[in-house]
Amino acid sequence: MDKRLWHLIVGTRGGLNRAKIVHLLRQRPYNANALAAALKLDYKTVRHHLRVLVENDVVMASRDQQYGTLYFLTPRLQTHYEDFLEIWEKIQEAEKKINEVRSP
């Protein structure tokens, strides 16, 4: 799971958005529309990231891709959530450094 998460979050475009989705879904289930609003992203962008996360056994849907479908973390990811947290912390550190460079 560790290598898959690194690839999905760090090794591909859009990985930061996928990490934010996983982080939110840890707190409670969301549908795509609510995720889009919470993250201030386009609905289609969120649907794309959800599809990638579902295909990689990170997120699961409550039913067959209908409007209002709720998304949850898979039991597999819940078991390996500490792997995700390690990646999440590194992302947070990197963002902090970038913001320090940008601020005078």
C-alpha cells in the first residue's frame, strides 16, 4: 500500500488534491459535490480523483456511481492509514517551506 500511495499522491499530477480528499474522508463520508465544495475544486475534477482512488483501492463508493453516492476510505487504507499520514506530513512540510520562500 505504501508504494501505491506514494505514486498516487506524490508521483502523479493531482496528487495533492487526492491527498486532501483522503484526509477529508477520514473524518466522515462525503459525496462528490460536498467534496468539491469543501476543497473549492471543480466537480468533474473531484469525480476524476475519486475514480482514480476507487480504482486503486483507496476509496470505495456506497453504491454504483449514482448522484449522491457517498465515498469512504477502504478497510485496506484504514488499516494502513499511518502510511498515508507519513506522506501527508511530508506534503505539509513541503507546502510550509514553499510558503516561506514566497513570503518576504
